[in-house]
Amino acid sequence: MITARIAGWLFARINQPAVIGEVVGGILLGPSLLGKIAPETAAVLLPAEAAPILNVIAQLGVILYMFLIGLELDLGVLRARLSMTIVISGASIVVPFALGAALALVLFESLAPAGVPWSSFVLFLGVSLSITAFPVLARILGDRGLQKTPMGVLALTCAAINDAIAWCMLAFVVGVMQATPADAIRTVVLTFAYIGVMLTAGRAIVVHAVTRLDRSTRIGEQTLALVLVAVLLSAVATEFIGIHAIFGAFLIGAIIPHHSRVSTQAHERLADIVRVMFLPAFFAFTGLRTEIGLVQTVEDWMLCGAIIVVATVGKFGGTTLAAKITGLDWRDSAALGILMNTRGLVELIVLNIGLELGVINPRLFTMLVIMALVTTMATSPILMALLEKRPWVVTNTRQSA
């Protein structure tokens, strides 16, 4: 984790998201580099028996980070631009899914694991190319000081809706793979029911409780403990439903009143420790499962390049066109498109699920991790080039520095 943090700091110094450095740091410690040149050292630094512990830390970090992202989301702004965000989010999923499914048909013979039905492979690859990494996007916007700008708020809300839909799609794919479509339908129905309950009755209860807690002279450890219990219970509920614990944590954060003292105190107390200690563990853990050496031949790298191109054209093109149709100018539409093309945390979660289920093999897993890295690395420089003439971008970037 220390190596991941150092690599993250180095990448931040060259105006790249620290998350990229954290993943690269994990890759360098894994079989791609250290495992090849000094396997004994790699075994000492990260023995096999430590992997389950690292995974637990990583999952806890992801859950807490998604809760923090939820705290930063203003539902009032989301409701004000709901129709626009739904249109853009829908396009940013449908177009890359269709292109990813078409690409999967081409790649099936050469990259699909033995025994995997073509339908499962096609559906999974379509979903994996439809992902926008909401936490990573939020982190990029935060690093640039853009999270509270109109563009930042629109990007965050679109990404939130995008990921919720993508997880429902993934649940359906997993259900099809396990030959239980009824379970997949159940997951989708329960997901929408849970979201509806949380945004209505759940929000009313939380607002009432937070209002009472805000009247206290001090927001202390007991209040923070209650908040964390609520986060974990919601995470367990969504995990039980079948989507993922991170969205339960995100929902709790989103329904806590944005400007309350409870929200402010919880964010201040948790943010640093989550970003410094917990979250890098996930990126390091994923990096350790990535073996660049599996992509060896020129044909392999051409296939990897094709995946990157299709993923970018689908996500960037679909989002940009939808944003233009809904009223944004071309420059802002393109900026939103490049933001929605950000992948990383959520993409890596999906890829790990696919690898564990056996729907993709380690070779394709590595190609898709490379795709996630490349598309995320491209976000910051292209975004700032598109928005450099916006005065609010200059102001906020200076403030965040």
C-alpha cells in the first residue's frame, strides 16, 4: 500500500490522477515486474496468505469512499436536472454496450474461456465497456476543483445514474451465466425498490435524525458511530440484493442533508484516513492480479488497442451526442464525454467479478485493465484542454492547488 501511495503521489505531480499511480504501483509489485525479476522478494513483501486480509481492507476502503462521495452529492441539484441526466446517462450506456457486444462477437473465438457461452461473454463485455468509474471521476473533479461547478455536478449525477444502471445490467448478466434469470429479475426489482424506499421514507427518517443531531452542542464519537452503522447496514442490504455493497454506502451518503453539521463532520473525520490508508489497498490488490506479460504478441496488443478504441468511441461518442442534443454546446458536450469515459475503480470491481466467475480469462482481464488505465489517464489532459477558456475552471483549479 505504501508503494501504491508513492506511485500515486508521483503521478499526481505530472497532473495525472493519483489513482493511476496506485494501480501502477500494485502492478509493479505483482507478477508483471517484481514477481518476474525477484520472485523471492515479491513473496516476502506480499505473501499469498496476506491477500485475503488486503482484500478485506480494500473492500472496506471502497465502501467508505463511496459513502464520502454520496455526502458530496446534492440531491437538490440532481432533481433539478433529472431529465437531462437520464438522457445522457442512457446514451452513455446504450452506445458503448452495443459496440462492446459487437466487439465481443469478434473476440469470442480467441479470448473467451473454454466452456463459457457466447451470450454470457457478449453481455459481460458489453457491460464492462459501459462502465463509468464514479469514484475516480469524482476524485479527478475534486483534484481539479471542479466538483461543485455546473459541469462537475452534471458529470457526477450522470455517472451515479450510469453506475446504478450498469450494476443492474451486471446482476442480470450474472443471473444469465448462472442459469437463473428469475434471480436476475428479482435483483433488478429489489434494486429499484430499495432505491425508491431510500429516496423517500429513508430520506425522511435520516433528515429527521440529522436535524436532531445537528442541534447538539458537539458532533461526537457516538454520532459518527451511528453514521457508520447506517453505512454498513445499507452496504449489507445492497450486497444481499445482489448489486454491490458500495451502492448501499453511496445511497446513505446521498440522503444525508448535504449542508448539515453531521455531513461536514463525518466527511472531515473520514476523508483523509480513507484516501491515505484504505482506498490504495484496492488498487494495489487489483494490480497484483494483473499480469502484463500475458499480453505478448503484436496481435495481442492490436486486440488491446481495439478494445481501447471501441470503449472510447462508445462512451465518448454516445455521451457527447446526447449532451449536445439536450442543450450543451460542443465544447461542454465533449468535456462531459471525456469525463464519462473515465474508468478505474468501478471498472476494476466489474473485471474482478468477471475473472472470479470465469467469464473472462487472465489475458483478457489484463487487456481490460490496460484499457481502464489508458482511458482514465486520458481524462485529465483532454478535459483541461477542452475547458481551459472557462474562467471558473481557472479559478477552481488554483483554489484546489
